[in-house]
Amino acid sequence: MLATVAIRVVPFSEIDEACLSASLPDSPFNIEIELALAGRVDLRQLRTAVRHAIRCHPMAGARQLPARPLDRHYRWELTDGADVDPVVTRASRDRDGHDAARESALSAALPLDRSPPFRLFVRQGPQSDTLLLSASHVAMDGMGALRLVSAIASAYIGRPDQPADRDATPHQLFERHLARPLSTSWFDRMATARNAYADNWLEGSVRLVGGVDAPEPGFHVVHLRLPRAVADELRPTDHAIETRNDLLLAALTRAIERWNNKRGGVAGRVTIMVPVNLRPDDAWSDVVGNVSVAAVVTTGPADRRDDASLIASVRHQTAKIKADAARTGLVDIYRMAAMAPVFWKQSTAALLGRFAIDRTMPTAVLSNLGTPEHPLTFGDAGAVRELWFSPPCRAPTSLAVGAVCWRGALFMSLRFHRAAWARSSAVAFARELADTSRALTGRRPRRRRSGADAFARES
């Protein structure tokens, strides 16, 4: 048994606050981690494993405390338990039932005032189970959600994690990347942020042509699996000039351009938001919480005149991000936005969402978790056959793409706002993305690549 520790109160990190302000009732910031198993899980054993994971990783059991008007930050209360049972079972006899259950889970806002900030849905099929973690991005990022799933799996097979370092919160990890206010570095970073937001505000970003007849709240989710042959071509090697992230960014950008061109839409300034992991190297995938910031990769028509030019433009921008993730991720802007008292944040959230956030939102979101470093197996329930991940997105950004490499294949989840996309259109766009991904493979110039990948530890 793990020892019980006292409840602690910690402030929201600046990233937590940004996610809270961006999350809307009809567009909640929920993260999808989905595992298709070979067999069936024991529900009692699974609930025990979830309790172990919560006790080992403080943010997994967090709940939001009521806000006081003059507080500088919202606050988390970290607990070792759960106010509600996060394990939810649902019977599902066919693929349509699976799709409907997934979209219902991801379209529902999670109450943050009761722990934990996630739900683990067990979809019971005719012969095997699928586990779907829906986790609030206010409490954790994609890497943190994947770490939570691995902790649950480890506890399920009788090898639970040791309690995490409770003295290093995500808030403290993020603060290590902040510049000292009014220092030369701080002024330099603020100039970068000002220019980036000015460009977004003045030029705007291309919006995808969705083609929906009857807008609905919530999301469509389409799963796209690229087989080993294509995944191997996208996989970086010691002699590849670009990374898998670069090629996925290029493929998604090209798919957006082609999609809009075929439908008479605009294909000018395409911006793709990418999360940048700020965890230290020795804890790259070990922290459950928000320790990622958003950077943007932008291309214009001239950058996309051919595939080589597109990839070169993407590679040039991602190299800058990797060289200085804190600067290009605009971390100091997060702190500036979080300095106001809670009453001001609450009163201005709707106004900012309408006139500022909407204008600066990107065309799409792409998040690549790479290849999981932690094992994922559920004992008698068998190996994980499929692993899916998708990040949230906020309107007017109507598409978010998540990627993860598993068992040699590349699993991609595409999340679309129902307000902008019919399901048939979402499926058609997924095919477009598959086509552009295949078209880009085999065209890479070969030379030695240097520098670590700031986005994901790739296979």
C-alpha cells in the first residue's frame, strides 16, 4: 500500500490558466488517449490500478478550488484520492457504436471541481475491450496523459510506479524557463511575442472549408493508420535532414492547401500550432501535468511551390523552435496574461475570446507524441494492439491532429468540430492527409541531422 500524504494546494501554472480560458462548454479541452486491447480487462483490478496511479502522480488527482476574486492564480488541491469513480463502462457492439461513444466522451466537459480531472471509459466489445482516457488539458498535456495511461498499465500488472517527486510541480518546471522581468532576455522575448501576435492579428490564418449543413456541438474523430511501410519512410534516421515532425507538418499543410483549393476556398497563410515539450531531459515523459507550450509553423503560397520548398520552410522554422523553445513558445506571454487577478480574468475571458483569441488561432493543431518510452501491457487482457491520441482544439481552429508511433505503424487521430464539419467531409479530409503523407515519403534529401527534437522523442 502507498502511504497517504497530506492534501496540498498549488497554483495553476500559466499553461493551466491558458487552457482554462481557451476551453469552452461546447468545445472542451479534452485529450484522447485510446488503447485497443486483445482481450478483456478485470474492472476491479483496473479500478485498483487507477487509484495507484492517482496516488503516485499528484496532478492525476487534482481538483480546482473555488476562485477568490483577488487571487493572482486559480488553485489546485492535490489529493491522493478521487471524489468520483473515473472508470466508466460502456457496451459497444459495432464500429459505429465505438465512434459514437468516443465522440460523446471527448465532447463532454469534465468538471474540474471534483477529482480526478479525467475519465477512463471501458468500451466492451463482443470479444475485447478498448480503453479511452479523456483527460482535461487544463490539468495535463498529451505527454502527461500518456504517462498517466502507462502508470495505470504498470499498476494493473502489479508493477506500480513509485510516488513521483512531489516537490517539483508542473508549475515549478514551467517557471524554470521564464526570463527575469525587465532583463535583456525578457525584452528580446517580448519583442518576439509582439511580432508573432501582430503577424497573426494582421494577416490572419486560413480556415479550412468544412462543408457542414447542420452545425452541432462537439467533435467528430476520425482514426487514420499509416502502415509500417509509410511510417518507416517518415521515420527519422541518422542521415535524415528532417524529422518525422517536419514531414507530418509538411503533409498536413499540403493537405489543407489541396483541400481548400478543390473547394474554392482560400489557401494563403497556413499556420499549424505544435506543442513544445519543456520537460527536462531526465523527465522527458515522466511528469503528469502541463509542461508544454505552443509554437507556430507558418507557410505562404511561395513556400509551398513544390514539396522540397515546403519541407525546407518547415525545417527552417522547427530548427528555430528547437534552438530556443522558451522564446518561440512565447512562455513569457503566458506569465503576462496570468498576472491579472482572477476577477479580471473572469470578466474579460469572453471579450478576449471573441476579439483576440479567435483572430490569432491557427489553421490547425498537430501534436506528435513520438514512440512511448514506457511499456503498455495489461496482463491477461493482452497487448495493446492500437494506440491513438488526439489533442483538443478551439474554434475557429476546426482541426486537431494527434500522432503516435506504435508497433511500427503511425496512428493518427483527426478531431473535427461538428460546427464546421460533416462526418463524411472529415473522413474525406483524412484520406487527403493519407495521400499527401504517402506522396512526401521517398522524396527526402539525405544528410546527417543534428540537434535534439524538441517536440517528441521519435522512433
